[in-house]
Amino acid sequence: MKTKKLVLAIAIFGGMLFTVQATNIIDLDGQTTTQVDKRKLKPPPNG
């Protein structure tokens, strides 16, 4: 029973570390944006 609780605790702790690391990678100096640059979009040709 102790082993099962230890494995569960390690899994939860590892999941939290992974989440924090992923968040830090995504939020690097605001480099990621969800805005679309409309100047780069071109309408498809009719035909």
C-alpha cells in the first residue's frame, strides 16, 4: 500500500512539474500571439 501511494504521489508531482514547464515555454516574453496578420491573407482566386 505504501508503494502505491508513493507512485501516485510521484505521478502527481511529475504532472505538476510538466505543467509548469510547459507554461514557461509557452509564455516566453510574449512571443506567442493569437492574432492574425490580415495583410498576409489573400482571398482565393475566383474560378
